[in-house]
Amino acid sequence: MPSLRKRVKIQAENAEPKDECSFFSELSSGSEEDNKEDSIWEPQKKVPRNRRQPASKGSKRKQGPRAKKSSQQVDDESKDVAVKEELNSPVAIVDADLEEKSHKLQTTKTLKTAAKKQKKPVPRAKKRLKVDEETSQASPLEGGGSNVETPSTSACGNVCKKEESEDSFTFGQSPVKRIRTESCPQGRPARVPDGVSDIKEEVEMNWDVVQVLSERTNIEPWVCANIIRLFNDDNTIPFIVRYRKELINNLDADFLREVRQTLDELRDVAKKVHSRIQKIKKEGKMSECLLQALLNCKTFEELEHVSAPYKMGSKGTKAQRAKQLGLEGAAWTLLENPGQLNLLSYIKPDVKGLSELNDIETGVQHILADMIAKDKDTLDFIRGLCKHRYICIQSSLAKVSSKKVNEKEVDKFQLYQNFSCNIRTIHHHQILAINRGENLKILTVKVNISDGVKNEFCRWCIQNRWRPRGFARPELMKILHNSLDDSFKRLIVPLLCREFRAKLTSDAEKQSVMMFGQNLRQLLLTSPVPGRTLMGVDPGYKHGCKLAIISPTSQILHTDVVYLHCGQGFREAEKIKRLLLHFNCRTVVIGNGTACRETEAYFADLIMKNYFAPLDVVYCIVSEAGASIYSVSPEANKEMPGLDPNLRSAVSIARRVQDPLAELVKFDPKHIGVGMYQHDVSQTLLKATLDSVVEECVSFVGVDINICSEVLLRHIAGLNANRAKNIIEWREKNGPFINREQLKKVKGLGPKSFQQCAGFVRINQDYIRTFCSQHTDSSGQSQETAMVTNEKLGKKKNKADATLIPNPLDQTCIHPESYDIAVSKRDTNFWSLYILYWFLSFIGGTMCEIGKPEMQQKINVSLGKEGIEETAERLQTTVHTLQVIIDGLSQPKTFDIRTDFDKPDFKRSIVCLEDLQVGTVLTGKVENATLFGVFVDIGVGKAGLIPIRFITEAKLSKTKRRRSLGLGPGEKVEVKVLNVDIPRSRISLDLLRVL
């Protein structure tokens, strides 16, 4: 506190003297003895509140003249102010003024000496209340002891210093844009206001969620704290990744999903722990030791291990039955004071379990084994020991009758019928395969822990943790050794095996789901093929091939059915040629379902004979996974009423080439079928991940809110089915959206939803100008004025005028919260003035140059002179936000991130499996990616496999090396044939390069 008083003195030197309050300043120069007495003083219990206590600083000034009448009262009241100065680091101006007359220090000493004889309890009670308030605000990230009920004054001083620290990395509440503009070179957020600097979970545990999350995800604690804050504020992953990069240290969406999954697991564990605590308390079995053990649990396996004996309907463990016989005291005596333990005194011939000495020894052994197995330090030691020892997982063929198991199913697990592998080197797909075999009762799986682990564990326990505190007779040491053996074999090993299996399964499921998400992202971001008239073909044998011709705007032009594989191929060829010529269609899209190979050969033969001349026809193969499910869905019935479901699937196949993203979001993404073991993983985790990937892709691509469908709109970040429906209804009722601000008028779209979705919706300015020019009233009124009359009467007209003026930035990826960075502060309310933008004026650009090459040139010249970091500092924003602004201003109006991805592979001929030879170099397209390899379509009707060992980083391009853009569906690759197994229809390939 001396430093605090020194600051008060410095501020008081320049203040105006006030005689009526001069005696307050003398309290800061008290003796060291008084400070010591003040620090050890304890408040009295049940102190009544003093209603006449001053409630404001102004009232404290008015009490000054009373000090002249009673020096005792003056000193007590002035001590109250001094205590407040110590507990509040930010020094108030009033308190600084009270220190202005330093020449009366001798008078203060006299007053304090007299005050020692009598002290009032009310100010001290007030001091304790302030301490509790400051302690409750201590951040857990900074080591604040939130569970301390009444800390000392000195401890409170430390807490106050922590709260005043400017190096706090904890993320505060909105508006986060202001927080991001502070000086944080590493991208860390600035200090947040008091009261929001700590992260409080709904359920409190003995571990810090930020630290545990950081350990499990290998991400810095300050980043984890920010991510938790962002998710607690209902921010979506696309919004965080694009507009909050500096708060998450530029992590990608996959990492954020992984962190959120881990955070949800920790919270689920905490909720289940407290639920179990309440149940045990109702049964009256709760003890302090058990409570702490439960609060220390971080996994479900630990929780089950600790709480298993206390479940409803449990017969109780061997240790519990021994405790009921009264042997717990003997177990503790063996450890604490073995010299005084006499087991013969516990013999009771009439009581079962106490009739013989052997029974008593067994009971004590069970109690000690239970204590050892539930000791936190012991479990931490054995877990750490297993990390450095050989632990293997083994699988073998289960001993079941051949009648119950299909031989074909058994053959699928031939690789795992005598399998053994280290748990640290086993692959994720192997874990999933073993688990599937175990669930089908084909395989038997066990985890093998070597005897060396047991020997070292027992040695450590005897010499360190469970060593008796005194001389123990040989028979007692035998009991202790037996307890260690029993605890290790019966309790600890099963717990470790469950933990290992659960950890391996959890990691394998996460990787499988993540691989599914990456494949789905690659598929959704396949480059569209706009401007073409397409013929979709849903192949079939008996029921024929369904045809659908769609226009460049996805309108259905014609549907039909042809029978190509029933001896009518030549006659049907005339019909197909007539349709292609009539609609000028040059592209055929064939689904990869039943009869795909025969249909492909049919069209390839006609194309090679130049049958469709003068048209140059090409064809491609696309996945038809999910097309049949979508064709009978309510969405398809609403979109294509009256059309046969079989023909709807042909329409869907054609649209998957024209705009893959808009078509694939119409049904559940798990039906796309580009994953691995998707039916064996957690369906909840799979659905959450895939829905998040779809939301990410749709948001990053962006939608034109005036022409997009309701199905596509509901996948935008911050929107859902109801909000998308309300947006479409508003658009149909009031006409197109003029700017993003009009989204706030949609029912159910609040400030948070607007913040999340605003940056991902686009408003085409050319479309708005065309619409306004076509709907000009005959009286000369513009469309803006006409639409103002349609607004509700309760809204002011001038406010409606302001929201009906087009904003050129609404067609870019720049978020509306960043408009004030670009817009001049002279007038930010009316866009009709077309005021200068800070950044545009800095680079010398104009509004008309947005999206043109001239804008890119000016940006490059300006940033080349000063640099992006200096420019961001000049504009009082962050580098990441400035980069988003630069991208929005320089990207063309027709920019689409999907253009960087591969288009469908169009072909004119076909190759057979028998034509392949070892060493042949081919080009193909990736169909699916798994954890053990990549399947590539090389045009022979059967996909070849590139083993994962052949996919090295050197063979990938720089853009493909990123975690979120690995080798996935749609990638064009050059491969070499390594092996062809015609009987099993298997092709082994080697990756040469990515095209």
C-alpha cells in the first residue's frame, strides 16, 4: 500500500487546497505499527448496518466540518476513506484532493494514536465486504483464488493489482471491435472492463476449464479463453474465422470445431459430476473426501471409477462391506501408526467377516486397495508411467459358433484376427475397424500392460506414497503388498484399459468425423459450371434411364425416360440426339449409381462415332448419393410439384454440376457418403460437424439475398429455418433489399443475428439499380420514395429514407461493423452524400473503382510505401480487419472462392479395367479420402487406392498443404498404376503430383 499512498500524494500536490477536508489527507502517512495492526484486524460477527453511513463522495465532503467537534469521529470516518483507497486501485479525484495538505502530518499521528483506544466496527465490516467483491472478480486465468471466502487485506491488495494489470489476455464482451483496436502486437485482446475479466462456468469444478482445454488442444491459454468467450456470446464459427482472427490467433475452422467439441465434453463431464453429487447427497453417503474426488474428475471414465460404488441398486464394493464391519480404522492405523495395530482385537466370532484373522486381513486389504485406486497422486503416477512404457492393444478371433457369424463378415476382419500394436502408433482406422469387429462379436479386444509397469508401480508406492509412518511388522507389510497387487490388478488396470480404449476411440471418431468434414468441404466447394444447358441422366436397367434437361438458370426444360439397355439403344439414340439439338445441349451428366458403367459406355461410343454432330458433346460422372432421398423429400415436392420422384433425381444430378453448393445443401450431408466408418461414430458429433461445415461453406461463398433460395439462406451463419422464411416473406412483400440495414426490419432478426449474418449476405448493386429504374412511378417518384410509403406508419419517414439508400459496400465481404473504419466521421448516417472513405482517400481510390484492377493497383502502391501494419495503425484497426477491407475493395463483383477449386472432369472416351498395365501414368479425380488412403476415379469404372504412405507433403501444392484443404474429393491428380487385381477388382496407385 505505500506505493498507492505515494501516487495519491503525487496527484495531490497539484490540487486546490480545501480546508474543510484537510484532515483526511493525514491518514495516508500513518506509522508502520498502525499498518500492521490494520492488516491483522478481524471484523466482528453480526455487525448491524449503519444506515447513516455516507453513500456518495459528495456526502463525505459534507461531513468534514464535524471533525472539528470530535477528533475521534474524524479519525474513524477518515479511516473508512483510507480503507477504500487501499482496496480500489484506481484512485478517485476526491481522494487525491484529500491528500493536498501534507504539512499537517504531525496532527495526523496524534489523531491516529487517540484512535487506537476505540474503533468502530461498521467501517471494518464495510472493508470486508469490499474485499469479498474484489476477490469475486479475480480471474481464474491469473491464479485468483475464487474459493477463498475471507482473504486478508494484503491478499486483496494483490488481487486488485491483478485486476489493474494491462497484460490481461482475457477476452471481454462486445463491442469487441473497440477492444481489437488497442495496441496488442501478438493479436491478444486488450484489458476488459472490471467484472468481465474472468470466465465463470455454470458448473464449478476443482480444475480450470481454460487450462484443461489448453492442455488437450495444445492451444495457448489466452486463445482458449477468447474462444470460450466468443462461443458463450453465441458467435458462429464462420463469423469468428473471418472477422475475429486476431482473437483466435488466426486458427482455422477445423481447429475451432475441435476446441468446441472438447469444451462441450468438459462441460458435459462437469454437469454429470454435479448430477452424481446431488444423487449421492440424497442417499446420505457423501463425504468430504468423496466430494473432492468427484470434483477432480475430468473424464467420464474417472467419474465412473469414483462413483460406481455409490450408484443406486449397487451391492457395494468389497471395500464398502469391509468399512461397514468397522475395519477402516485398522487400515488407517496400518499406515499412520502400524506399531499400535492389533488385528486380533477386531475378531468377533459371531460376525460374518470378522470371525477369523484371515477375514480381517482380507477386509483391511480391500480397504487399502480401494484407497490406493482412488488416490489422485497414485493415479497420476501410473498414468505418467504408462506414457513411457510399452502398452499394446491386441485383437483376436472370438470363440463363437460358425452358425451365428457370416463367413463373409469374418473375412472382412482377416487382418485383425491376430493383431497387436502399440497404442501410441496404432492408426485411427484400425481402431474403428477393431471396434466394429468387437461390436459384431467377431473379434475379442484387450489392452496388455507389461509386468514391468506393475513392478515399478508397487516399488514407488512402498517407498513413497504408501509407506507406513513407522515400523511395520512383516505380517502387516504383507497385507500392504497384497493390497497393492489387488488394487493394481482388480481396480487400476481395468480403469486404465477403459481410459485407453475410450481415448483411442474418441480420437479415432474425431479424426473420422474431421475427415468426413474435409471431404464434404471439398465437395461443396467444387467449382460450378454456370452458363451451360445440361442433360442429367439417372442410370437404370429395368425402369430405364431418367433424363432431365435444365437451362443455364437451373430451370427444368424437359424430362423423359429412355431404355438404353433393353435392346432399344439405337432407337433411343435418335431421341437423345433430337433433344440435344433442340435445346443446344452439349454436356451430359451421368449419375454413378446402378448401370452407370453401361450408360457411360453407351454415351462414349456415340461420342466417339461423332453421332451428335454438329454438337461437340462431352460427359462427366457425378455422385448421385442422396439424390433419391432428396427426390421424395418435402423440399423437392415444394420445389418441383407434380414431377415424378425418379425424374427429380435426374434434375438433382444435373444441378450438382451447375451449382454443387446450392444443390447439396438441400438434404442431410451425411447421405453424401464421402466419409469413413460414418455409421460407427457418434451420430451427434457427426451431425454437428457436418452442419457446421455446410454453414462455413455457404457463408464463405456468400449469397445474393435478393435471388437466393430459402434452403440456401437457412445455412448462412446466424440464420435458421424460421429466420430464412421470414426473410423470404419480407422480400416477397416489400420487394428486394436495398441494403443490409433493411435486414433489421425482418421479424425475428435481432442484433446478434444481424451481426453474425450481415457479412455473408450480398446485395448486387446492378440488380438494385435495374430494379429501381424499372419501378419508377409515373409521377417521377423514385423507388426509394415509393417503398417508404409501404413502411409501417409507426416508423419515422426520415429513418426509412436513411435505410433505403444503396450502400456500395454491401456487395463486398466487408462487415457493416467495419464501415466506420472506411467511412469518414464527418457524416456516417446518409450514404446519399457519397462521402469520402478513410481508406479510399488514403490510397487515392474512388467508389467507382471498387472491384476493378485500378483499385488493386492503388492498394498495392499505397501499401508498398507504408505497409499494412502501419496503415492499420493509422486507421485505428487491426491488420486482419484491414485485410478483409482490402479483399472486399479489390475483389471483382463476380468473385467466387470456388473458382480456386477443381471443376468436374469432362470426358469423351472410356478405358476398361483390363486395359490397365503396371507403370501406366493416368490422370484422375479423387472420389473419397480416408485415414488410410485416397480413392481416385481413373475412368475404368472402379476407383483405385493411393495408400496414405504415398501421399507426402512434397507432392502437394502449397495451397493443398493446409489442414483444411488436404487431398479430398474433386482434386485432379496424376497417378501411376502399381498393381491391378482383376479378380478382386482392386487397383493400387502411386501419387505423382496434384494437378
